[in-house]
Amino acid sequence: MKLVRFGASGHEKPGIVDADGNIRDMSSHVPDYTGETLNPARLAHLKTIDPKSQPLAPKGVRIGAPVAKVHNFIAVGLNYADHAKETGAAIPKEPILFNKLANCIIGPNDDVMIPKNSIKLDWEVEIAFVIGTRARYVEEKDAMKYIAGFCICNDVSERHFQAERSGQWMKGKSFETSGPLGPWLVTPDEIEDVQSLDMWLDVSGKRMQTGSTKTMIFSIAHQLHYITQFMVLEAGDVVTTGTPPGVGLGMKPPHFLKAGDTMKLHIAGLGEQMQKVVPFKE
């Protein structure tokens, strides 16, 4: 299934994408897609419903993030060997974890606002997964059973805040609008091999990132296993899993986003995002 949330920000309804690519309203069957409703039993029930039996969403309606009421938004850094190389970083021996605040999550096509005092705004196409079942001390062989679905994440980053303002990476990863998610939450049964998905990102029509989940240092299953050795992941939590090469920081000379730029992201089977970069607004 391709689960989607649609409508004005803060007032989204749950939907599903039918075989023709149309969004159908599922609000008569589920109140919203949250940690409470993304469990295996509820997803199995939703799968029995014919999408075409449900009402069509309004044409051209805004798409929101595919999961609501996210409590924890965790990210894995330097998880692609070719990306680590372009940044001059050593290949990590264990996954590098950091937090993004959940309130930075926006819809896949919403504007990205340049944060106040930003000078090095960057892009990162990533695959994220959403937890469907509370996960603690999970064995790697069982990891996929805990995942409700996958989606695209743009881990928008302010590199000056992240690397030059001291302390933790999260200062450059959690600013307002820095977490576009979506357009869909794709259930695992629709993805033949999550470790073999092509991905790319364009900035203002120019291809910047081209990669594949094949070059991950730590697989998604290993990441989930690893994270749960240190903390409990609750249903509805989001984990974004690292980016392939081609970020602005790694270019010579570095290249960063400016107001008016657009970012277009694609991951095979997970759809596309498009954001416009806009100036800071009080």
C-alpha cells in the first residue's frame, strides 16, 4: 500500500493511492496514520479494503507528511561509503546517530525556509523508515517485522550550525522545515529489495545527487537492530538513514542553497518530492 495524508497543514486526512495514482480518502476506516494506527493488525485490515471503493480526494490537494504525531525523529549520519569519502570523513565503525526534532517535519512539497543566520544550507536525499511496532533489543534478522513502511526524507542541513557552532549535529538538522517527508508511506510488501533502490536529487534542474541504497555502509535492518540496543523505538517514530554523495558541502568549491532554488527528490518506488527554498519569515 501507498499511504498518504492530504489536506491543509494540521488538518490532514488519511488516504491511500489507488492503482491509477489517485488519492482515496480512508478517513472512514482510520482516524489518521500515527503510531497508534500503523500496527500490523491495522495495516492488514486496511489492505483488505478496495481503494477504488473510497471517495476521491480533491484534485490538486496538498500532500502532508505520511505520518502524524511523530515523537522521535532519529537520523543516521555518514552511512554511504561514497558520501563519507566526499566529505573527507573516515568510514564509521558503528552507525552515527543524531536527532532531528519532530517539529521540523513538513509535507513533501512544502516550502523549505532558510533559518535565521544561515550561511550554508544543504540538501540530502534519504530513505526513511517508520516504526509500526514498539522495538527494543531487536535482532537484525527480525528487524523488518517492526517497520510499517518507507518514505523519502530530505534531511535539509545547515552545515555552519552543524559543524562550526560547537556541540551536536542536531543544531544544523532540526530547524523549522528541515524535515520534508513523503509523499507516501510505502508498506514493505511493495518493496522487492529496500537495499537496491536508485535515488537522486536535483537543485534548480541540475542533478546533484545520484546514488543507490546498495552503497549503504549499514543496512536498514542493521540500523534498526543497532538503535534498539541503546533506546526503545516506539510505533510512529521515524528513522532517516543517510545520504549518497553529491551534497553541496562536498563540492569543490562548496555549493549551498539560496532563496528561489528548488529541490526535487526521487527514490525508486517511493515517489518524488519538490520543495522551493524561501527566505526566513518572522
